[in-house]
Amino acid sequence: MIAGLEELLVAAANLETTFRRYGWKFCFIGGVAIQRWGDPRFTKDIDLTLLTGFGGEEKFVDAVLQELDPRRSDAREFALRSRVLLAQTRGGPETAEVDIALGALPFEQRTIERASPWKLRDDVTLTTCSAEDLVVHKTFAGRDLDWGDVERVLTRQHGKLDLKLIRSELKPLLELKGEPEALERLEGKIATVERRLRMKT
């Protein structure tokens, strides 16, 4: 395993235990989910979606800040305003950055409903988003690193992905963001992976 990655996944497992103790609905996305569905690569932070709904976010944010340290002095106010809580683990030789999206949108709820356990070893299990929802998240984010991750997931999960689901979830999100052309870029990635894998057979 990549140096430093095991410690990060153990930190994620500790978060899993904590969030389950509260009875919360959540799932890991981002770099943690990439370890499951794409190719393992170094990631320095833990991203997850916590289902809070609209109107009751304060109790979730306050509870998390009892368990984690804030990464900025106005972390609570920033989270309630931007719907992202920027925190970090406490204790241990090194801390890990934790970005928690306060989920409330229908897509975020469906992502958590489709999430499933990923057993790393007997004592470590993480609940991650599906491969399809990871592609949606990464395409929506749209950074160079994200597009690289999209291609890696498309390659590793070739023949297993529900592409219809990905397209149906992505289209309204990208229209809302004002970047519908990202769906065309995804189609190009799908076609590129198909051609490359076909040439290898």
C-alpha cells in the first residue's frame, strides 16, 4: 500500500465508527472511494457526505466539532454558510484533513442510499459511494485530477458501470452548474477507454 495511505484509511475507519455511533447516514467520496473503485493513489484528505437535510445542520456541525478539530477559526459559521465543514483528526502522530459535505440534495441522498461497505481487513470497513456516483462527483468537480480519476474508474470498472445512471444523475447537476459540456467530455472519456481496452483484446 502507498506510504501514508494506510494511516489515512485507519483515520477514515475511526470516523466511520464515530458517525455510526451517532446513527448518522453518510458515505465516503473523493480520494477514499478512489482507492476502492479506481487505482490506489496518494490522497492527503478524507472526503465524505453527511446527510443533514435543510434546517438542522447546526446539531451535526456542533457534534462533529466535539470529535474533530476545526481547520479554520470560523469553521462552524463557514460550514453553515457553504455546507462544507473543514476539520481535521485529532490525536496520533499525524492529523488528516477531513472535508464533510452537509448533504441535503436529492442526489446526495441517493448517493448515500446506494453506498455500500468496503472491507479492507477484518477490523476496518468503510462505507463508500458507488463507482457510478464517484464518476458523477468527479465529473462535476471537473479538475484535471478529477478527470484522471474518472478515466481510472472507467478503466478498472469497465463493463460493470451503469452508464445510464451516471448520465441521468449528471445531466441536471451540470445544467445547474452551467457546464453541460462536461457531459460531452465524459462521453469522450468513455469512448477513449472503450477503444483502448478493445485494442488490448
